Amino acid sequence: MEIRALWKKYTSREMLWRLEWMAAAILVMGVSVGLFFVADMGTDPLSTLSRGLSMVLPVSYGNCQLGINILLILLMVAFQRDLIGPGTVVNMVLVGYIAEFTESRLRFLPAVGQSPGMGVRAAALAVGLLLFVMTAAVYMTAELGTAPYDALPILLAKKLPIPFRWVRMGVDAGTVCIGWLCGNTPGIMTLLVVLTLGPVISWFGKHAAVRLFKKETSFV
């Protein structure tokens, strides 16, 4: 009976629409992180931490990110299981590996290579930042399961008398500091993500999500 109910839930036209947007957003998000690596001007907070840990541990970036996500999903299971969904699993497993693959493919391009010029790096920074903040907003407001890292500020915002945007910025800043201590120096990209991601998600959830998904977002 439960299987039938789940099948009916996830095969409705509305749900399929949200699933398509969620999957596309996570795919493009992984590509955007790969662009961060090419720009070499810092990365998003979670990647800053994952890359920092990969510098002190004999583990790749993708595996470090997956390990962190597994630890964080345990908090979701303990405190708010309703945040877990298809998007949770897809995000936690794929984004890190898509980013690694994207960077490796881009390095083969003659215009990029191992030491791209400032023009290529600046373009990668601009495109990567735009894609990252928008895709993060799309998949989070689709509410088909939140990535473990993104669930942390949601959990904290529900416990603290502080708006979500400020909680998100605080979590991002703390994550960057830990990655920095591990040896991964943050850059301008890191600062831009910390300053823009919370406000963009909050704005998208209040305004654009209603039109795109025909529903209000619960956590903003």
C-alpha cells in the first residue's frame, strides 16, 4: 500500500515537473563547481571544506564530500526526516563527482589547460557563480529532499530566532574557516557565494518558487 502511495505521489504531473527541475539543477550545480575549480579563485563553502580535508587526508575531493554528506544526513535522520527525499540522495552522491569530471574534461580544452589565463578564469568565475546560486535556489525550493549540507542551516533556523539568510551565511562562513584551517585557501568566489547564496535562496523561495512550482516554500 505504501509503495502504491509513493508511486502515485512521484508520478503525478506536478511531482514529475519538480523532479525534472531538481535533477537538472543538481546536474548543473556539479558543473558550476567544476567551473569554480577551473577559475581557481575559491569555491563554495562545502567544496572548500572537502578540498581542505582532501589535502590532509589520503582521500579524493569527491569521496571527502560524500563522507561529509553521510555524516550530515545522520543529523537529518535524527532531527528532521521530512527533509530527506530524492534530491537528498542525488545531491549528496553526484555533485562532487560531477564537479571532478567537469574539471578534468575542461582541462583538456586548449583554451583552458592546466594554467588558464585570467580571462578564462574570470569567465569561469562569473558563469560558475551565476549557475551555482540559481541551481541551489531551484533544487532547494523544489523541496524534494534537501542536500545534507543545506539542511544544516534549515535545522538551525527553526531553532534560532534568526532569519534563514543570516543563519545560512553563518554556516557557510564557519565551513569555510574549517576548510581554510585544513590548508585550502578561500578566494573571491568563496566570499561571493557566502554573501549571495542565502539571500538568493530566500528571494527565490518567496517569489519565483510560487510561479515555477505552484507552491510556497516552507522554510523561508
